[in-house]
Amino acid sequence: MIVSRWFWPLVNRAQGRVVGGAALGLFAFWCALWGCGARTELPVPRQKPPADAEAPLSCPGLQVSRLKLGEVAQMDLLFVVDNSSSMADKQQLLKDAVPSLVGRLANPLCVNPMNPDDTRTVPSPSSDCPAGYGREFNPVLDMHIGVITSSLGSHGGDVCIPESGEEKDDRGHLLGTRPRALSIPSYQGLGFLVWDPAGDHQPQGETDINRLVSNFQDMVVAAGQVGCGFESTLESWYRFLIDPEPPESIKVPSGGGAATKQGVDQELLAQRAKFLRPDSLVAIVMLSDENDCSIIDGGLGWRASTFASGGDLLNMSRGTAVCATDPNSLCCRPCTFDENRPPTGCDTIAADPACQQGRTLSPGEDRLNLRCFDQKRRFGIDLLYPTPRYSVGLHSPTLCPKSVYLDGDCNCSAVIEHARALRQPEPPCTRSETGDPVQNPLFSNLSSELAFPRDPGQVFLAGIVGVPWQDIATADTLRDPLRLEYLRAADLARIDPALGYSRWDLIAGDVDMHIPPRDPFMVESIDPRSGLNPVTGDFTVGSSSVDPLANPINGHERVISERFDLQYACIFPLQTPRDCTNDDLCDCEDATESLSNPLCQPPSGGPGGTTQYFAKAYPCLRELDVLKRQGENSVTASICPKSSAGNKDDVGFGYQPAVAGIVKRLRCASLNAEFVTDPGSIDFGTVSCSLVGVRSIPVKDCSCDGVTRWPPADDAAIAVRSELYRRGQCGTGSLPPCEDFCLCEVPQTRGAALTACQTDASGQPIDPTTMLLVNGWCYIDPSQGFGNPALVQNCPPGSPRNVRLVGSAAPVQGETLFVACGTQCQAP
């Protein structure tokens, strides 16, 4: 039987009397849903296409993906800024550093190819680099830039309500539309910025890079530092970009019980439609120093953000005894759960040792500030959205927003995986559990433009979050005083031979399985921790230290006498110390708590006082879990910079390493295919892939020129048409038949033409045997012995490979390229 976070959200849909927050009759509901008694392996039916769908033949032997080449044509860049009080000490750093991310995209650095640390800046994207320098990447000339905050209000509770300030609930709306930012110029008053030096917009957007950066700086500052302390970083971007029906409000019945969503936020939907282009590259950049607290909208989620209910102080339920050691156990449940009979093998609530201490936690055990910390272990219930919700939203063309599992997954992949990991029966996955599928707005055409909706490969997620930079730095920059480069997602996922486990295991553990990170600095804890950072060899230092630099990661542990806060993941020096006297937004206001707080101790050492010298971050485990799930299209960076002093344009300053990782990740196309390595083969140096151009024109007008566009092989045509159908582009309802799309294959070069394509770095490679221009495509991977390294010098360091189209094989207007890799169709 599946438990943990996947079970308890179902409380939200249970009916019956509420006792201390738990629903009466839940066990009966549980049995009705999954069945009680003998363990049975339940089938997992997958979602079926609508009855009117005419699926084309399938070709499972070939893997098909969208191919994007060259520079980024359109980019929709969304920043999610944590605007809670914990960000006050970072406002200046954000103002100085984060806008430079946009500046660097719009006007990239000029780099000396012989020395990557030797860089120059030039006035504009059209300016030439000095002699001997070249752009680190091509400027992005069409950007939408939006800012939202982490504040989504009370989710039905009484904390962070609108009456306590506009900043407490920004509703997932663009910050430029909120009252405090209306004076900041935005494109046509729509609330976002438009970078448009090429004049692609009507009317034209911003053309002055300095004004663009200045307006972005103003937008960052407008986020403020008095937002809601329940940072809904993940749900904020999900609500703005993905949620098919973002709620207008949450209503809690009088007397408590299960809350319900009310209405649909039409204003947000209108903002989304204007901001999000159908075929743009979407990059989401999260900036937060605290773990995500995306409380469930509806059900019992409101209890996490409620101070008092019915005039009485609301205390959260205590978890049963087993929760402390095994939150995944069937016996882990709230002590306030009113059950007819306990699960098999479990004590009754009345007999449970933990519940005998009191069904609810005392005020000292249930600090409002820590309501989102370790919920299942402490409360026996998880009131946060499961993290797979966000991964599904970033990957799946269709969603099931009414799924009882709260992850929007029509195939229930995460809950099935979770059950298998616990060796429990798979939960049911019929329409009864998932609800009806709907189109994911992120992969839909929300405009009147004629364009293919974006591909999941065009969605990137970056997190500048609470994690020591030392844990995610490349080996060659870890101890370099000037440089910092972050490991790619593939490197984070790979087993590190020196550690015996992956970097994800080191920094994130397993959120779903409640397995803590291997790095003690990333363990969420009120009490001081102990242990060794396996990467740097630095030990945690006890709370008695008066040296804030006792270790280079978080200084040292501290005493939290009132048990209202957590230990730090990392700290960094403030550019200017802050006087915290009578400043309740400052970390050193409480003189007693400051004594052992490394943030409040002078760099030279000594007991802490009311001056703050350092800034901090907590372990951001939920954000890291979503970054892990996003795979190669993610960039993980630390909000604790390696360098927060000096020239902000230096490549190692502040958040510059983060943007370098983002931009490099956008540059090149990598194929899942192997080269033909037999020198005697006519196919030597090629890969077993077909490149197919697709145009949505009437079949009668479809023609392939026979030179650089051929009628595709049957296998490739079947595979690509199947992919178009899977993407919801054809074959269903009012959509055209899949056969109506015009398909032409681009020839892969061979022989001397292939060698020229892979090695000639000029713009027009010439076949030395014919002295004619090469027309076709090739795959370049110098690490495999095929290609000139100069042709992939702008690719990510860990992925120096790319697809190259040359001559008349270049993409034509109105054509979308797909690549099908494999040998032949195979029977399903």
C-alpha cells in the first residue's frame, strides 16, 4: 500500500467529520480506493486517446525528437524571486548581479579563445569584439523577461492574507502588473520587458541594453523583502506558466474541513498568453534561499498557513511514533486521525506512544515559521504538493489536473515508482483517479500565430538556491580563486568514483523517500549537525565557536534556543554589514540568539551582536529535487556566491557562473546515436539518424527538391508522423490528418563531403573532390574522433557535440526539423 506524501493528500477529498484536522472515515475511503486485505498486483491502465483519434502506424524502433539549431531565436525568461524577509540581505547582490544575467544574454562577453578567463565587454550586441576575441555565444535578440515572486498568500489560511500587505500574495501574476511596480516601464503596459533590437515586435520593444538592465533592476527591487514567509517558489512558476485553471481564491468552510478552489484567475491566463510565445525557448530561473513551501490549494493545506482557527490557536497534529524513523510506513499517520480501525500491524491512535504525549503538538513544538519543515515526519501528513507535479508540468504535453495524487500525471508514473521502491502494490491509475486529461498550456499555442508548440527540450529550469557552491563546482574550479563553473546535470547524476554515489545523493537525497542528503550541511535540522563534507573534507563546527569562518561553508552550527529556525546550508560575506538594532527583518536583531550565530559574529571572530556581517541560505531540497528530475535541461547554482566582492562583471562574481551554465546549455544539439566506425564502410563517420523537415502545407503543394530535401524513407516518415500525433498536432478531432503534413528528409553527408562538413570551420565548406559547396548535414563529436573542436567550442564543456546543416540544407522558412535515430522500425 502506498503511503507517504502520495496518500495523505487524499485526505483532501475524503468526506466526513473533521477531528483536529483529520477526516472521519478516511480508512474506509482508503480501502475503497485501493482495496484492503490480501496484497494484489493491480493493473495500471494507461490513458487512451479520444474515440475520434486516428493514430498513425507506430514505429517504436526509432526515437524521434525536435531539433533546434544555432542561436536562440526567441527566449521567454521568467525569474521567480523569493521576496520574503530572508532575502533582505541579498537585495543589493540581486540588484547588482541578477540583471547582469539578462545583460549577458543580450550582449555576451568577448572571450579570448586561448584564455577563457580573459574577457572584454563591448557597448552593444552589434559591436565588434576586439582583435583576437570572439563572442562567448551569439546574442539573444528577442526576449520576453518577466518577474514573479514566491508569495502566493495564505492558501486559505490566516497568514499572508491581502490585508497584511500586497506583497504577501502576488497571485503568481507578473510583478510589473502589481501596484508597487506599475511605475516601472514594461512593454505596452503588459508587465514584462521586451528586448527587441531587431524590431521583430509591433510596436518595437526595447533597443537600449542599459535601459533594459535598469528596468530589470527596478523590477527586482520592486519584489521587496516583506513577502510571505511560506515561499511557494515552485508553485508560483507552475501557476503562471502551466496550471490550466489557476485558482482565483481558496475557500475554507466555516468550522474548518476541506477547502476548495474558487473560480479561475482570468487575469493570470491573459498575462500568460501575452508573455508565452508558442515556439520560444523558455527559461525559468529560481532565486531562493529557503526550501520550497508550495502548500496544497484545497483540502487541508490551509492548516499549514493558519495561526488560529475558530478563535483558538491552531496546533498541527503530532505524527505517530513510527513517523520519526520511517515516514513511509503505513503506520505513519496523524494522531488526530479518527479511524474505525488501524492499518494492519499498527497500534491504535490511543495506544501509540507518540500520540499519548498529546494528539497535537505544543506551541513550542509547532513554530509557525517551521510549518513546512519535515511535515510527514512531524505531523504524520504532508500538506505540500508533491515535487513530481512540477517535473510533469515541464515535460508532459497533457496533464490530469484533477488527479487524486496531486501531481497532474495522467500515467501516475511517480506514484507507481514510489510503490515499487517500497515493494508495495501499484496504485490504480484509471480515469477515476486521474480525471480527464487536458492540454498543458506550456506546450500549447496560446496565440493566433501559425507555429508549432514548443518541445519539452525547449524548456530549461535553473535554480540559484540554498546549496554550498563547493558541492556543485567542477573539479578544476573548486579551488581556483578566480573561476567557478558548475557541474552539469549529467555530472550531478553520475556516480562519483571518489564518493561512491552521485552528487544528487550528496546535496538532495531523496525527497519522496525521506532520505536525507549525504552532505551534513544540506540536512534540514533545528539542532546542530555533525559530520564531514565529502567533497571538501570540511567538518561541521560546533555551536560554541565564535569564529564565523571556522569552516568555509557555513561558518559553524548555532544554538536555536527557541527552536524557531533551521541550521544553515551555507553563508557568505555581506558587501556592507547591517545594523540590526530594531530591525525585525534582520538576522541579528535578537542579541541572545545572535551570540552563537555566525551571521552576527565579526569576521575577525568574537561573540555575535546586533550587526550582521554574513548572509545565509537554508537547504533547498525541494527545488533541487525538481532540478534533478528536469535532467539535462537544468542548471543548478548556489545562492551563496563564491565571490561577492570585486568587479561584478568578472566571470566568477556573484551569479555570473549560473548564467554561464544556462547559456552554454542552450547552444548545441546532442544526438542519442553512435557513429559508424568501420573505415571500409561507405557510412563511415555518419550516425544512424534521419533528419526530417516538416511543413504544415497542403499535400498537393508538398514537394522535396531532390537535392537537399528528399522524400523520407518509410520508417522515418512513420516515426515522425507518430511523433506529431503524440504531440497533439494531427489526427484528432478538428486537427488535420497526420498524412497532410509535408515531410522531406535532409540528406546526411558522406565521404569527402562529410569530412568537410565535420572539419571545415568556414561558413561554406567545400567538397575537395568536386570543389563544390557541401549541401547536407553531419554530426560532430571530436571526443569520438569525428569533427573539428573549433566547431563545438561554444558548446557546454561536458557536451562538445552538435548537429551541423550546411549549404542549401539550412532550415527553410516554415519548416520544423525532427531527428529520428535508430536502425529500423520494430514491432511494438
